[in-house]
Amino acid sequence: AAARTASRRGAARLAKAALKSGRNCAMSGTLLEQARNLHEDLEILEKAMYRELGDPATAHLKRVDEVARDQVVATLLDAHTQRAKRLAAVYEDGDGARREEIQAMSGSTVFSAFYDQLKLLRDYHRKHNIAPPSEVYERELLVDVLEGANEQTFTGEEAEGRYLDMHALHEAYINLKGVDKETDYASYLKAAAQLANVPKPTALTSGYVRYVKSLRDYWEGFLTRTQPLLPLADILTKATTAFDERWAKGEFSRWQGGGAEKENGGDPISLEGVSSAAELEVHGLEKLKAELARLQEEVAELRRRNGVLERAMARAAIKTFPSNGQG
């Protein structure tokens, strides 16, 4: 009874999954058949990717055609990865349904489980009127995968991925405080990646932080569109890890300082050009606290010096202008 219940439960769940994925398969009601279906899908997708990349005629494609081909392969690879994860989940058998299904195929309940499964399949076909699978499915799968993907488009300036289109970023850059407003577009393209050359007061403003985020997002998006097969996520993860290690060692002297300067919280915060509290938030709470404490110490020192000066001036005045009683 338990085996028949598990078989019915698995059949119902996988029938829904098959309908959702659009697969017309006569035996999609069992975990074992779903695994077979997924293996078939993976093979179809692998063959399609091989046709795109393994054809000798594609070895000397124009850049535009190469980008288009890579986008197709990236879409197929993404579909392959999703199905591979689903197949791995079937084999991992987290809920034990696959094990119960295999056990139902042996022992004294094998015939009753067989007829229960046969009845479910007949009911399924009677309800959904599914045609027998054929070679047409391969074409339908590829069309479904490619048409369902997000279209990767380019602007006119990008010319199908041949050039960058950073006009909006150039406009944002020249509107930052503390930069050369006369920087033309060509000069900006040459210097856009040289972030260390930006004046530090400018780099500490909230406007510059927003600009850098937009710059990063554009470059990542451009690489994703022009080199979709590039393992960009892995590259960025490694770069972030390397940066964190260098930061922990204090190797970025421009931002972390060194020696006594580091102990005192680094360089003083420049208030030149600051027009709102939001522009100070980029320094962080600890840096602002340290700067406030430093300013308080300076004020106290100025008051102390002023007191000494006032007392000295009073003594000098007494010596210079003696009282009438002594005159």
C-alpha cells in the first residue's frame, strides 16, 4: 500500500512538472521516466551546442555573427544547467520517492504497482490527449529554449558589441564635483578605468559612488552581452577575494593610510564642496566618529591656547600701564 501511495504521489507531482515544462511524454508520470526525459533533453542541448561551436565553418565568423552565436550557446548552456540541476535533485532523492518507486517494482506488490501505474498513464493520456513522442520534439525544445530567453540587444553606438556606448556615463562624470569639466568623450574613454587618478575629495562624494556603481554595472552588462560564455561571475568572485585579502593587509594606502595616520583614523575629512549629510555618509560611522573626536580635541586645544594668550596679554598690559596708585 505504501509503495502504491508513493507511486501515485510521484506520478501526480511529475505529471504537473511535465505539463509545466511543456514536455509531451507518454511516461512522464514516474521519477525514473522523468530522469530519462531529462537525460534526453541534456543530450539534445549538448548536440545543439556542439553544432554551434564545433562547425569548422564558424571558425572565421565576423565579430557580429560570433557574438550572436555565443549568445545562442549561452542560452542553451543555461537551459542545460537548469535541467542538470533538476536531474541531480532526482538522483539525490531528498524525499525518498525515487527509492520507494524502485522498491515498488520488486517484491509481492510488483504486479499491483504495475497495473496502478498503467491506469494512471491511461487516465493521463485520456485527459491530455498526448501524441506519441517524435523527432519533432527536439526542434520544439530548442525553439522553446531560445524563444524564452531574454533578448540581448545593443544600442546604435555599440554597433552589435563592437564599441562601448558610455555617453551617459561621460555626462555623469563631468557633472561630478572636482573633475575637469572640459574632458571630452575620447579623453574620458581613455581615463575611465583609472579610478585612482580621481581626486580623493571627489571620490568621497555620494555622487561619485553612484557614478562608479553605474560604471561597474555597464561594464558587467557589456561583457555579459558581448562575451556570454565568459565565466564572469567566477572572475569577479576571485577579484573580490583578492581585493579583500589586500585590504586586510592594509595595502591600499590611499584609503587606509599607515602608521600613526592609520591609528588616528587616516586623513582628515575634507568638507570642501560638501553640500549635504549624504555626502559624508560614504566615510562610514567609525570614520565620522574619529573625525568628530579630532575636531573636538582641536577646539579644546584652541580654547586652551586662547586662555594662555589672554592671560599673557593681561600680564603685559599690567606691566605696560601701571595703576594710578603707583604713579
